Amino acid sequence: MKCKKCGEKALLNMRHHNMALCKEHFIEWVPEQTARFIKKYWMFGPDEKVLVAVSGGKDSLSLWDILVRLGYQADGLYLGLGIDGGINYSHESQRLTEKFAQERNLRLHVVDIEKEYGYSIPVLAEISHRGHGRPCAVCGLAKRHEMNRIARDLGYDVLATGHNLDDEAAVLFGNTLQWYPEYLLRQGPVLDAADGLARKVKPLCRFYEREMTAYALARGIEYIYEECPFAEGSQQIFYKESLNQLENARPGTKLTFYLKFLEAKRSGELFVAKDADRKGLHACTQCGQATSAPGLCSFCRMLEKVKLDSQ
Amino acid sequence: MKCKKCGEKALLNMRHHNMALCKEHFIEWVPEQTARFIKKYWMFGPDEKVLVAVSGGKDSLSLWDILVRLGYQADGLYLGLGIDGGINYSHESQRLTEKFAQERNLRLHVVDIEKEYGYSIPVLAEISHRGHGRPCAVCGLAKRHEMNRIARDLGYDVLATGHNLDDEAAVLFGNTLQWYPEYLLRQGPVLDAADGLARKVKPLCRFYEREMTAYALARGIEYIYEECPFAEGSQQIFYKESLNQLENARPGTKLTFYLKFLEAKRSGELFVAKDADRKGLHACTQCGQATSAPGLCSFCRMLEKVKLDSQ
């Protein structure tokens, strides 16, 4: 297989694009495409301050690398979750994230959940009994809360996450199997800003996971290979496997599934035009962050419960 | 496993309903449920004349059996498609359908496509070059046309087909992977009558395929075991396998997928309220049947092409 642009040996064949590219052209193509997606979906402008949520994995570190290469003002936010899982997961991912930032002279904010709130994610999950034995629900809640908090406190306009096409398609697949109106109407590459919550964007939403792996490797980015030890056997991974089978039988299935969904939302021919943004929000009486119901936000409510239960 | 109603040995365990039933109670339960679905989705009333499209397979013969047991005026329509496939498929399915009708003293209309139009389905497909080597597109077109024609000419109010949950979920799955607004907005257990087209209904849409197999066997219905020889390797079967995997991992997935879709359509919370019925139709200048565009309907256009090409 030869590069479509120069005829050299290809690094990657992308059957869904009917295109193979060599290493050199591939690492040019990815940021070009990313810049196109950022514009197409109105993610952010050149003067906006971007906070990239970095986990130490290939997607988020690659996103940071791409945004910096494209000239955006992009700083990083690493959240220390206190997950060990026998592989020193959080420690190792933090080390790699800090190394990445130092080597490139980038600004990285580090927030450690245990230092900040007294408990690591697994402990919070255990005490609060949320999520049926998996800390994933508590982890998602805490990450959303902390990302919003830091973006607001430090004055960032936009929060960027490294979700790739496989992630987005799997979430869409799960939401579709259950036809959740509220999730389906909200899913997309951009969640608008509202009431002190920064805009959230997913600039990698149209790249396959294997494209992001190839990019990280081709750019020599050192990232943590392991998935979060708690992800194993999750619903999400099960949906990814289902979609992989469909993709293997018909290359492009995932991309079509996601893009036609976005197109159906845009056209107004299928879905009701419900506000995808976050209106009618209240300020949490504890932390001040916007939340859907009056009183405490879910995160502060969870913390309250944990404090009571651990007394 | 014991019958929930009488404690006898169960014939079938339905994990999605958390219920096992013995043979006797199962063959009572299926018509009870069918009657419930007929009412719930406003399919037809006790005085309406129903034409059941029967193929000789387990679903359509069971449907006919159920409707007759429920006291509806249900006649059968068998379409001779002229498919051999090395297993004498059409001949055998016609024989079993006629036997079913005779033994129960039911009225069966038989229309043979070749006698009516000069060509069998496989020949029509070959000459017309529709459907990429599979006659399935032509077959669907011809069946729809002939079912509508017979229902209109013989004054039936309703056309009932034996689509089960596995069929409906697979169609929905395919339409969802591509997010086709026109198909998604129209899919459901009922397609309203319009312009001389009889109402179309699917009273078995909430039964799993294995439930219908169990019903046919328990009722001693002799049906053709073979699938249509052209179905092998079809998209539809591929989607069914995908859904079966999801179902195996989480029993009830198919039922939830289909029912929550219907619920999302009903609630108006997700989909636009487009007319699901067939408005703005024209009469075909050849056969008079309602069709979406002026001039010939697709079936008559296909026949014209075949006549030209075979001259």
C-alpha cells in the first residue's frame, strides 16, 4: 500500500476514506483534518483559551499535541484519580502527562481528587455505593465537576476532551439501543457554554481509534498503553466490540453511523429541535457550579453522603 | 423450569418477561398477547376484514392461526414467487400453505407472479438488474404491489404480515446505523391506509422469533423450515446476528430497542411529528395503485423495463 500523496510506503490505510498515507503525510493530515472539524462544528476560534483534559492516554495527549501544533492556546488539566489497579495506573499516567508537558514546555494544571476532597475515586465510589461496584459513575461525575470548576476558576473558554470516533460511536450505540431522548438530543461534538460552564468540545470525534494510535506512535508520544483497570468488561467496551464487528464486515460503518446521526440532527428531518444547550440551570448552594436541580449539585451531594457515611 | 401459571414443566422460559410457561399456557398466552397488541396499536376492529400474507413459514401461518382463534375474519394470500434454490422452495411453501388452509377450512387466495406477469421473481430480478445480484429488492417490490392489489380488489380493510420482533429489530437496527429519517419515521406496527392502499399491520411485532417457533411447534403447524435460499448472507441476517449477540449478553435488548423506539415516537420527545401515513400519493397510470411519484409505479416501471430488455 502506497501513500496517496507521495507514493512512499504507507503507514496506514484508511478504507473508509479510500486513502493510505505515509508517516510524514499522515501526521500532517491529522491536524489539517482536526482544524477542519474545529471550524465545521464551530468549536472555538483562534483567540479562545482552551483547556485540554489530559489523562496520559493516546487520545488526549495527541489532542494536546495537535492543538499546540495548530497554534491554539491550549493548556492541560490532569486529574489525579487515585486508581492503582495493580498497575500503578494513576501514578504512571500522571508521570507520562507531566513528562509530555515538560518536554514541550506546556502549562499543565494538576488536581488530585484525594488531596482536594479527602478520598480517591475508588474510595468515594465504595463509600457512596454508586455504580454497582464500578467506580466509573463516580469517576465521570467527579471529572465533569472538576473540569468545569478549573475551566471556570482559571478563565478558560473551552474544555476539549480526546474522545475519538470509537468512543462517540459506542456512546451513541448505547443511547440508541435504549432510545434515550435526553442523551440523543444532547450528543454531539460541541456542548454549548451556559451559566458559567465552559463550552465542551471533542475535536477528535471523527478519527477512528486506530488512527489516533497511529498518530501518537508516529509523533513519538509516550502514553499509557493500559486502559483504566476498571474499564474491563464495561458496557462501553462491549458496545465497542459490537461496532468493531460491524465495521469489519463493512468498513466505514462507525463513521457513517456517527456522521449520519449528526446530519440527521442538523437537518431537522428526524429529531425535534430541542435546546441542546444547558438552560434552566441553578447554582449549587455548596460549590456554585451550575446544576439542573436546585440545592446541591450531584457531586456535592455525593460528597455530603460520603462524609456522613464515613463518620 | 416450571410454568408460572400451573407449576407444570415449562415449554419455554422468556427471560425478558421473567416468565416460563408450559405448552398449554403458552399457546393460550400468545393469542392473548396478540389481541392486546392489536388493541394497543389500533390495528383493526372485530368487524374488519383481514388479509394475512402467508408465506408457508412459521410466523405467517402462526399469525393466521392466532387471528382465526381470536375470531377475526382472516383470509390468506399466498404469492407464488417461483423460487427454487435447489430445495423447491416456492413449491413446498405453497403446498404447506394450501394444506394448512384446507385442513382448517380457511379461504386462501393464491397469486402466481409468473402466471400473472410472465416471469418468476428470479427472472424479473435478472432481467431488470435490480438489487445487485439478489432478487430480494424485486421480490419486496412485487410482494408489496400484489398484496396491495389483492387487498384493494377483494375489499380487505387490513393487510397483516407475520413480521416478528427479530425482523422488526433488525430493520430498525439497519435504519438506525444509517439514520434514514424517512424509514425511521415510518417504521412501526401499523402503516395507515391511504388512497386505496389497505392499512398494514404487524400483530406479531413484539414476539421473539423463538417464541413464534415454539408456538408453531406447540400448535402442530406444519411450516417450511428453510429460509428463502436467497436470504443467506443478507444484510438483514447479519444485523440479526449482531442483535443476537447483544441479546445473549443482555436478555431483553431487542425488545427494549424496539419498544423504546416506539415509545420515543409516541411521546414526541425525540422525533419530529412527521406524517407517518402515505399522503400526496398519485395513481399509477398503468395499474391505478397509489404511488409516490406521478406516472408509473415502481412495479409497473420495472415490468416495462423487463419487457423492453427481454425483447
